[in-house]
Amino acid sequence: MSGAEIAAEIAEALAEVGTDTGTGPLVATITRAPIDAPVNPWDAPSTTQVSTFQTTVIRDMWRYGEIDGTLIRADDLKLMAQAGAVVPTTADTLTLDDEEYRIMSVMPEAIGGVDLYYIIQARK
């Protein structure tokens, strides 16, 4: 089984979790601000429009030892998000249940160079 097939199965499982709990898949919106100018000549051309991307997520909880009050706060969201065409970054914002959050970190879980899913830390 390839990494892309595994990532597709994980994305499907994330959607099923919401359906199995009776609320339906939990979908977050990633918002990317426009890029003024490329930093390097080989970077993608600039854009003047805000881009939005939807991703299926599930809420996770921080383990007791992970919360330090500075880098990770008790009220920070921990989300497991499907891997897709767009990798979330700390320059993006995330909207979930009509609440907007700053993305503090994105930790990809990858196999063979293929992202399977992302752990996103988000803060109000």
C-alpha cells in the first residue's frame, strides 16, 4: 500500500469518526492571506486574493506533560487533520465552529515522504 493510499484511508476515517458520533464530519477552514511578493525568484508568483481550504479534523487532547503554559497552553486546540493538497502553515488561520484561531504549529506525520495527516496546534 502506498503512502497516498494510506493518507486517503486516514482522511476517510477522520470523516467517519464524525459520522459515527452522529454530528457528521468536523470540517475546519484554513485561510491563507495573500502573498505580496515572492521572497525568491523561484517562488510562486504573488497573489492578491485570500485563499481558503477545507480540511476534515478531529479534536484531540494534550497529554498532561505536553502543556507547559507557554508553548502549549491548556486552552490550545489540538487537532488531527487530513493531509491534502495544501499544507497548513503558521501564517494561516483556522476557523472551526465559527471561531477563528491562529495556527501555532503544524506537525506532519509522514511515511516515505508522503504526508499522512497533520497535528495542528491552534490558539485563539
